[in-house]
Amino acid sequence: MLVQYLLAFIVRVLVGARALWIGCKPSDAVRIYFANHTSHMDTIALWCALPSNLRAKTRPVAAADYWHGGFRGWLARHGFNALLIDRAPGNRDRDPLAPLAQALERGESLIIFPEGTRRAQALPGEFKSGIFYLARQAPAAELVPVYLDNLYRSMPKGTLLPVPLTCAVRFGAPLQRVTDETKEAFLARARQAVVDLA
């Protein structure tokens, strides 16, 4: 727990990670926070912007191949309790979303980045289909769009340390589910919910 408080303090000193609850309030409800992805600081900044009681039950979803071993692995496990996902192609019989759905069933909230990779741009790229299928598997979870402002300038791709800048984390209104909505329509609407917070 001390590690988590220390991590939150360091991130707030470096980049601010100021939470702006625009469309919702902090809540114990099971949530899927989905955000634009611009730097390695995104995961930690969004997680640190949550109140401490919500951080304890919110797990950032991260790639196991990046956050394995060494200091990064220790930070993922002990710092922000990441849910590490194996994204290597291979076992077609394995549902890659199963660990996420199980975490939601246990009452844990998740932080995901539907673009799938970082983009050094202010607005998110097209969303991949994972969020659509996860939303279908967990109909009770609230889908909360989040826009991470300025992090693409604070820690651009290829840098090791963040440039101290004031960054904001904007939380929008939960995305309403639409009966029989197509995957394409859902992904466009989810992306637009993040863009609208920019």
C-alpha cells in the first residue's frame, strides 16, 4: 500500500494527473475506464487520478510482454496491480478477454486503451474491437470514457523520463448501451465519447 501512495505522489509531482470529473463522479460501481493512449505514463496517470479507495479495486490492463520482469514487472505487480495480458498470437482456443471478464465479475474495475498502441497525437485513433466484445461480456459494467490531456507531450514515445507538465485526466459520462448496435457503430461512438472530452 505504501508503494501505491508513493507512486501516486510521484506521478502527481511530475505530471499533475489532475482528475476532472466532467460527466460522472467517483463511484464504487464496476467500471471499464477507456482512454486515449499516447505514452507509457497513461496507465499510471489515469490510475493515480482515481481516489485511493477506487485505485485499490481498479486494475490497469497491460501487455505482459512489456510489463514483465525487472523494475517494470515489479512496478506493475506491486505499484498499480496491473492485469497483465498475453497478446502474443498463438492459442486460438484461448479467449484473450476471459481474464478481463473474470476481473469484472469479481467486482474489480478496469483501465483499458482501445487503440491498442500508443499514438503521439492529441486525438485517439480508431478503436479495436476488444472493447466491443468486453462490453458485451460484462453488461453490468459502466463504460466510462476518459481523455488524458497533454501526456503525449509529457512523455512522447522513445523518452525514458517524463517532461514535467500539467496534465489533466477528464472523466466523461458513462456510455449508454444501445440494443442491437453494430460493432462499427459502437466503436465509433466510444471513440467519439473520448474525443468529446478533448
